[in-house]
Amino acid sequence: CAAPIDVTFTATDACGNSISTTASYAIQDTTAPNVTDASDATVECDGAGNLTELNDWLNNNGGATATDDCSAIAWSNDFTGLSDDCGETGSATVTFTATDDCGNTATTSATFTIEDTIAPLAPAAPADITYECIADVPAAGDLTATDDCAGDITVTGSDSTDNSNPCNVIITRTWTFTDACN
């Protein structure tokens, strides 16, 4: 990148007399690589850390590219881990650095985000049941749901009663399943 190169210049006349002198020159590369911007990426939580998507994004330098007129480019990044958001979600802002053979660098940054926008998978509601007397109606049963991203699910239940016809009271039970990402 800056090692001088010696060149010997020799002048010879028609009689074969010659004289030589030596000079050196160095090509100094002080120009950083030309880098395009990295792109943010957002993926839906798969419950396993989305490692394939994350590694592909990191290995692809967030989609950034770099060119340099003098030498090859090596890439690096400062990724250390994702923030700990709800469930298995999180994000990280990563700086990608392109370095040429002479140590000149250029950077670009982007954010990788894992989000959870999918509601828990709730079970089918219990079938409608008819009882002869209100006293025969059992308490609401416990229901469970599953979620690939946010394993802890809060279940809340509520009853609403329609007494408008005392001979035909209707109790509607509603279960709400909420994952850690709401």
C-alpha cells in the first residue's frame, strides 16, 4: 500500500557510454472503499431465534456492497446479540465495516428486528350446552393455547349473562389468550 518501488533509469549514448540513476515511488491508497447503505430487515418470530435469517443478513452485510479501486475488501460487523424484547423477539443495530488491503475503512449501519404479530393459536371453543337450571351450570373450564414465539400465554375468561327472558337465560363465556407480546 505504501512500500516504495525502486526504478533505475539508464541513459546510453551512441558510443555505449551510459549513466544510471535510481529513483523510487510509492502508490499510497488513502481512499476508503465506496460502500452502499445496508438495509434494515424485519422478520416474523419463528420461536427459535430466527438464526437462518439473522445469519444470512449478517453474512450478506445487511445487503450493503463495497468497491475499491486499489485492492480487495474484507467485511466485518459489530453484532453481539439481539435485545431481549417480548417472547423470542428483539432487535440489533449493526455497523458493517468494509476494509481495503491498505486499512482504509467505510461503514454503514442497519437494524435487524424479530417481531411477533401473530396471535396465539387458541383451541376450539367448547360446544354449546343446555342445562335445565342455572344451578346446574358448571364453572368455566381452563383452556390453553400455544404460541411459537411467546410461550407464556395469559388466559382470561369472562361470562356475560342475558336475563332478558327468565325462562331462557343465556350465559356466554369468552376466553382471551394473550401472548407475551400482547
